[in-house]
Amino acid sequence: MKRFEGKNAIVTGASRGIGKGIAQRLAAEGANVAITARTLDSHPTLPGSLNETLAELNAHPGTHIAIQADLADADSRATIVPHIREALGPIDILVNNAAAAIYQPMVGYPLKRRRLMLEINLLAPHDLTDAVLPDMEAAGEGWIVNLSSATANLAVGPPFPSDGVKGTFGFYGTTKAALNRMTSALAVELHPRNIRINTIEPQAAVLSEGADELVGNILRPDQIESMEAMVEAAVALCDCPIDRCGEILSSLSLLDELGLTVMTLDAKTPYPGGHRPV
């Protein structure tokens, strides 16, 4: 029996990048996977789409579906879990991966963009968590994984570093710090119900399509980790024991703690680069 066989999983923001990688790995290990994002077929500037990811998931056994929804809109995201539940059944695993990352200085940051990032990065994970909890409580267990970021860490100074993008990711980091705190607060309530909730963040940069656009040209090789390493760490939290709950974790440190071998996204062989891209 495969590791996630018989489990139903939701992965948000799975058109490309880390979300796509997590969805691929869950499907490869037997889960029925539902993916969601705003557009089905194309993005105006980035490669990848829900339908492209779905086609790759369908190479694996199981039932896999794509749900088009706008996580920035409360009414739209309220439709996600009911549609998935109707197609797959009760939800066992929720991966809140989708994020809006608009980098610019905090001073003068437009209200419209602040609201957009709060909706997608904080309120949507809360709403989706609320929506899947009845299934997890009925099953007596469940797993929720929130994708965070090292940008949530406090700036050290003065003087404060502002090289690269350090002077422009402040509001994005603010939303991720709030996500970390929300995870901790929810753990207090969910741990007694045997539901695990944790956050995981890349320890180094993962050059997804969006990240490559933002910072790909300013990073050294030692500042980059492989997509496979990040996915390995995230998936480890999709079937973790109940004593792992409410934690704010970094990918490479978690892999080292657990002694995990980084596998390819199809879960068939060890990834040759391990922690680093090849």
C-alpha cells in the first residue's frame, strides 16, 4: 500500500512551483489530490497552469481534480471545499501553499495590495482550515500544512540590511508572521482533536517560477535549495504524528532532524542533488 493511499488532499496554488511539486508527490504516493488556483489554463506572465498540473497528476492512479477559484475573494474560496468533498469525499490533508508576494517598500504600500495579500496569505488559509475541520474531526485525525517564509523573521539592526529584496519584502513577511502565529493558535485548539497543523518554510530559496522572477539573478548557489528538498519536508508533515503540532519549521533542518532522503517528485528514486538543485 502506498503511503497516502485512500487519503484525500487539497493543495492550493498548485499551478506551478512548490504547490505543484507537493501535489505531484502526494499523487505519486497514492493520494487523491484536488488542486486549486485562480486560472485554469494560463497566467499572463508565468508558465504553468492548473490543467497542466492536473495532466501530470493523472499519470498516477486515483482521482485528481482541478478547482478554479480566487482565494482573494471570500465567496469564491467558500466554494472550494464543498466542490472537492462532492468529488472526492472527506478531506484528510490540507496544504495551504498559495501566496501573494508583492514586493515594495512598506512606506506608501497601497491599501489594495495590503488587502489582497492578507486575503490570500492569511484569511484564505483560515477559511479553508475551518471548512475541512468537520471532515477531520469525523475521521478522528487530519493534517494541515501552511507554507510560510523566512521573511517573517524580524529584521536585525540598526543598521538594517536593505540589500537585494530585503527592503521590499516587509509586508509579505508581515502576512507570513501572522500565518505562523495563527498556526500556533490553532494548534492549541486542534491538538486535543488529533489534528496536526504546522508551518514549513524553505530554509534557502526555492527557485519556483515566481521566485526566479523576483530573486533568481541575485542568489548564490549556496542560497538555493532544491524543489525536491522543500517538497520532501512539506510532505513529511502530511502524515506526521500528533506530537508534531503547532511547529514553525524550516525545510532542510527538518530533513536533517528526521534523517530523510530527498526523493524525486515521482517518489521513485533519491533525488541526485539532495538538498541542492542539480
